[in-house]
Amino acid sequence: MPLWLNKKFFAAASLAALSLCLSGCIYLRLLELKHQLADFDRNFQIQSADGVEFTCLHPVLLVDDMSFFGITPERRMKEGPTETWDLRWVKVLPIGASEPPGFAITARTHFREGKLDQFALSESFFGLVPKALLIDTLRALGKASVETSSKSASTHYTTRAAASDTFFPNLSRVREMLGRPYSEQTINTLTEYEYRYVTVPQQHANDAIRIRLRFITATGKLKSAMCAFTGGKINLNME
């Protein structure tokens, strides 16, 4: 039988070709990032005195990968091999709705030689989200299950802190913190809020970040959260 008809040879050749085609693919870099999050302390350093700053000890994401997350800089500064982006997200209200100027999320990213090596969120952000919750979310994503067909990652909280009823904001606290949601509905025993945020400046209508929160209506306890962005979505289950 000719070598090229051999099934094992064909499978190996196909795999090699696929690897070459995907060598520059963001999904391979995201997979490597997931592996790094699973061994968080070996791959990241955290400064939390003023906001939270994450330093990537082994950077994998590229400047061009930011479009996958729908991230557009409000200000971009380059100096030699480094580049810094100032980021800002503002809340989107339903058509015709109004409320006092809301909370804007601000952050800063730093790149060295084209790779993301630092990401920082301002202290004001943590009036809404406890620092421990953000850090635990990132750690949990290292153990997330990934569904490539739907471009999603799902994980459960298993930390001792997450077992506390006060670790996650409840329904009334979220309403107090974030104000009116973009949409609100009741699904059986659950209340669902969806919030939408867009970067400044917004490049495309589908660049909005959608945050969907589901609460147990009777208790107000947060049951699940979903964050959807341009390139995919993350599901978090608080069980």
C-alpha cells in the first residue's frame, strides 16, 4: 500500500498541517493562558495596594489579540519596545431610558515587545467587586471547561471564600451598585439582569460587553454570571 494511503500517515500529516495553520491562532494562546491561570502563583504577580495590578511573568497574549475581547484603547502611548493603553467602559441603557451619569470602568494595559505583560484596574472598580472575587475568578478560570464550538469557558467556584453568602453581591446590592440594567426578566424561580458596557471610543455595535446575572428571586442570592464579549463568553456558576 502506498505510504500516502496509510491511515496513520494521513492522520499524522493532517495533524501536522493543522498545527501549522493554527500556530498563530489566538485560541492556542488562550489555551496557554488557561494553563497559566491553573498555576496562578507561578505565572502572575499581584499588587493590590491601589486597585489591582496583574503582572504576567510569562506573557502570551499579543497586542492584536485585544480585538478578540472587543478592547479599544481610549488613549495609546508608545515608547520604545513598550506600549500602554488607557481603557474605559461606559454603561449602555435601554433606548429611551435615562439615569444620572453612571459608573465608568477604567483600566490600563501594558505591552512589552508586543506582548501583554501587565493589566491594572483602578481602585474605584472595587467599590463594586471585591478584590478577592476578581482574583478568585481568574484562578477558577484555570480549571474551566472549554467548549470551542460555542467559544465559551465555564467554571464553578469551589474556594472557601466563595462558600460565604457575603462573598458575592446579592440582587439588591447589584441594583444599588450598577443601577438600572439594560434588560430584566423573571425565568421560573430566577431573576435575570443584563448589563451592557462599551469601550470609549466604540468601534462596532457588537463590541459591547454583556454581563448577565441570575439571582434566586426568593433570596436574592447570585446563582450564575455570564460575561460575553466579541470573541466568546465566560460562564461562572456559584454552587
